[in-house]
Amino acid sequence: MAITTESVALPELTTDDLSRYSRHLILPEVGMEGQRKLKAARVLCVGTGGLGSPLALYLAAAGIGTLGLVDFDVVEASNLQRQIIHSTRDIGRKKLDSAEEKLKALNPAMNVVKHDTMLTSANALEILKDYDIVADGTDNFPTRYLVNDACVLLGKPNVYGSIFRFEGQASVFATEHGPCYRCLYPEPPPPGLVPSCAEGGVLGILPGLVGVIQATEVIKLILGKGESLIGRLLLVDALNMRFRELKLRKNPECPVCGPHPTVTKLIDYQQFCGIVPETPQEANVKNGIPQITVKELKRRIDAGEDVQLIDVREPFEYQIAQIGGKLIPQNDVPQRLAEIDHDREVVVHCKSGGRSQRIAEFLKQSGYQNVANLAGGILAWSDEIDPRVQKY
């Protein structure tokens, strides 16, 4: 499918364009008309992180006329391992400003439109409506479902990519005859079941591979050339360097893109994904497990209270940063219960509080009566207690 129709007046190429895109112009599949289509195109990148970095850079280099960027985050040192559009001197700077600077340096003629906001149900349709194609570079389920549904409602192709550890996925959703993201994943996973890249890690090169695939799909859609990933899910295994493909079909019962949709407007995607705002009481107790703050733990340790601190991270994480306690990796806990004293209070901690919460719940189910979770984990300790503890 081609995005730019013949009825649209295409911009002319300048002398500078002819020089810059000469390697495109000699490709019969691109040529003068194709390059003019690229110049006329308006593409929105949701996110300027791991996927958005290579995606935006290659679209700028290819000659996309207008590139929209949606982001509200700032650059952190931990981003630089994979978010190649940002540099060391950009740490602490808005990602949008950092990205715009690099893109304009690469292609000064390109129009960069910055949307300095979190994409929400309230603003998504207004932001997406002015673009031909949306490229989803997000890393959380609520935003993926939001982007998908907004694209279906607006009739915009959704060029999808996702990454985790050494594996990635890419496809093109929300076209007229192809499936959407909900056809592949009708329901989101329960909160906390799928670790984020911050918890599970990601090979820095992987978003480069997947982001470039997304950029390729965007350009093919604009040109109307080649076989797109519509109806196909490309699976990338970077560790073994294998690519596999799954055939996808439009779900006739899909509540968004099916013939009888039940989702006809954007919904509360946090709630849809099982993420609900906490009340003050719920913030202190989750699923029956008391949540202890790092300041409270520090006070109790300094007071000499008998606190049994259990670190459920992996050994390689322990080598990076420690705040004390006995290291028992989460998967080893069931076999090492004998090392945890039933008669003493147990405080479980990890990097950010997710894994430790699950282990604390397991310990309570296993008969431990006095068990708590350290809210925020190592990251909170570094922020609020001791900045010498390395964040990762």
C-alpha cells in the first residue's frame, strides 16, 4: 500500500535534494517520484529512546519531509548504551531537544515537530491526526494499546517494534485489510508479569536492529514498494542471529478493528492494563505485604533493630551495587527457604521493588508471618540514602 496518493501535489526536489539523495534517485523503486513522496510524507515517532533513536535518524537521512516526535523524558546516563541519538553532554536535557538537534544537524531541510507531552487518551487523536504514518517506539503496554487504538480509529498505519533482552518484534498494524495489535495480543499481561527492560536488561544493539526495520517499513509504505510486514510478525533473536516470521490474521472478533467494534473511542489504558492509582493506604500495603521505605529501613538499621534483609537480585547485579543483606536470587528462594529465619522480620529488596514484592508474597504464602517489601529497592536507596550506591 502507498500512503501518498497520486492526487496529492508532491513537492519539487531542490538542487541540494538531487545531490543528497542521488543514491535513492538511481533506484528504480524510488526515483524522482519516490523521493518526492518521501519529502511530502509526515511521520510521527512515539518515543525518542532505544527504538526511536535509529528510527528517527534513518528517516531524517532518507528525506522524510516532516518528522513528529512525542516524548516527555530527559536523557539519563543509562540511556546512552542504546539511545544513540543522545550523547553524554545531553544528560539531564530533554530528549526532544537533544533529538531535534541531532536530526537538524543531519538534515537541516527537514521539519521537526516536537510534542513535549505524555501520549494519553485525551491528546492522542489530536496529535496523530496530522500524520500519515505512526511509528511506535514505546516500551509499555498501556501506550502500545493506546497507539494501536488511535491508529485504527484514524486509519493510520502503526509501524510497531518492541525489544527485550536479546529479542525483538516488528510488524505493521492497523491497515485496512491487515490485523492490529489487539488481534495479536487481545489482552495485556497481568501487571508485573513481564519485566521491563530496566529490570530484565536489553542488548544495546538490539533496538538498532529493530528500529532500522521499522524505518524500512515506513519508507516502503510511503513508496508503495516491496512486501510490507502487514500480516506478518518478524521475530528477531540477536543472541543467535536468527530471524523468524509468524503469519498474522485479522481477528473478525477484534473489538477495535473487527467488523463490529465495541471500542469506538479511546479508553483508560492504565486501567485496561490493570494499573490503577494507589490510595495512600494501598501504597503502604500491596497484596497484604507492607511496603517499607528506604528511609524507614535506614532508621531501623541505624537503631540496631533485628531486620533480616534478603536481596533477591541476580549475582551479576549484586556485583554492581549492594545495600547489605543476604543474596538469594529470586529463582533460588523456594529451594533456600531454610536460610531465611521464620522468627525474624524479613525485608525483601531488589533493584526497584517488583521482584521483591513477588518474593515477599511467596514467603507469606510459605508461612512467614512478618515479611515486608522495600519500596523502590536499590534505586530508591541511591536516590534518597546514599548516592554512592551505583544505579544501573
